[in-house]
Amino acid sequence: QVQLVESGGGLVQAGGSLRLSCAASGRTFSNYVMGWFRQAPGQERDFVATMSRSGSSTDYADSVKGRFTISRDNAKSTVYLQMNSLKPEDTAVYYCAAKTLGLLKSRSSGNYDYWGRGTQVTVSS
């Protein structure tokens, strides 16, 4: 099984930046499609970003496009989410997820097999 651990969350002012990290266990990290999702209190878990196994292809939710960047370092078995120009609406618990079957990126949380415990991001106005 795959274990994922997020870090890097915190409290920032609107317009600020944060970089989230997700460290994965196992030697087959480069075979996983990776994704980021977020969940605000009382809300459903929403898609944020996803990246192909090689890192050559990405997809973003419209709400974060142009502000967030997903990247990965397969040598370190780590995926990142650089968040710039943060807005109060970005406040949520952010989760990383691994899709171990198939090579296609996905916006659907149901297609991801493993999940981290999440890290809190709070953006004040």
C-alpha cells in the first residue's frame, strides 16, 4: 500500500503564497498519477490539480488556474502544490492523492486509490 503525508499548510494573508508538499512511500512513485483535492468545512471534496506520471501533463480546476502549480520530483517521491495569489475562498484542508491504475489524469476523486491525511490552509482577508 501507498502512504502519503502532506505538509506545508498554514495561515497566510490574501495575496500571499504557500507551497504544499506530499511525501509518498514506495519505490514506484513514478508510476502514479498524482492529484490535489481540497475540502472546506461542511463542503464536498473538490478537485484542485493533477499531474501525469512524468510530470509532462497537468490539469487544473478553473478556480485555481493561473495561480496554482503542481509539480513532482520522482527522485524524492514527492509532489508539490505551489499556491500563489491566495484568496479567502482557497481556505480548506488540502489532500494529496495517488492514482495507481491507468495512465490518464483524472479530476474525479473516485479514481484515486490512496489519500493523505490533509493539511490545513487558511487565507485571511
